[in-house]
Amino acid sequence: MSYYVYMLKSLGQKKTTYVGYTNNLQKRVKLHNKGKGAKFTKGRKWKLIYKECYETKSKALSREYYLKKNRALRNIIKSINL
């Protein structure tokens, strides 16, 4: 089974990002856009701007944690996907 670490960018005025992990990327993005994702993502529309694939859940979780804490890297990824 593959696990994905992904970054979403909001489509509203304020370009907010969200980082998460899942084993079904398409389903997870749809859930976020339906307001059934994480609490932070509710009420916004999202666009997938970045993803990475890992073979183990532990590696994906480790990378997710790194991306969530590394604001500079998130800003670089966000600026590439304007």
C-alpha cells in the first residue's frame, strides 16, 4: 500500500496551505472540498499543489510532520504553484 503526503492551497482570497497524509489521495482531496476533511479545511475550496509517495505509513507521517513544521519550504512550494 502507498501513502501520500500532500499539500493543498486554498482557492479563496487568502492563499492558505494545508499539509496532510493519506492512502487514497483523490478521495481525500474530494473530502476536503466537501467540508468533511480536517477541521482546518472546512469552509474552503482546495487545490492539490504537491504530493509525495511513500511505501510505509511511518515514512509518510515523518515527512508530513517535517513539511508542517518547515514554513519556508511550504512557502517555496506554494510560490512555485501560483
